Amino acid sequence: MEVIVQKMNKVYIEKRRTLGLYHIVHQSDCPIIPNNSDCVEMNSSPEIDATITTLKKKYDELEKCQVCFNKEE
Ligand SMILES: [Zn+2]
């Protein structure tokens, strides 16, 4: 069996800061992505932590969604 490494080619980032503090990052299959989220396609950083590190340069404060990021842990 091939080990499936989680890829994150596309994420959604809420434009509105939660509690005025941070943007929530969602995976593309999350059921609670708000309609007004930014969709960001990642070409070269498929791993989640690398992706979020990259995105923090643009969005400064990010938090992983409690719904879509918890299911792997
Ligand atoms: Zn989510």
C-alpha cells in the first residue's frame, strides 16, 4: 500500500478576522468554509505547515480551522 501524504494544493482563508485577531485557514474539503474566503492555490509547498508558514507572510496571523484540521490528528 502506498502511504498517502496529505497534500494541500488549495486552501481557503477567511477574509474576516475571527475575534479581530486572526484569519482561519480551511482545507478545500471543509464543510464550513465561508463564502467570502480567499482561495489560495499552492504550487510548491504541499505540506500543511509549510503552506501556513508561507501564507503567514501575507496574512500575518493564521489559525487552523478546528473542524477540517482536527480530523487527521
Ligand atoms: Zn475548516
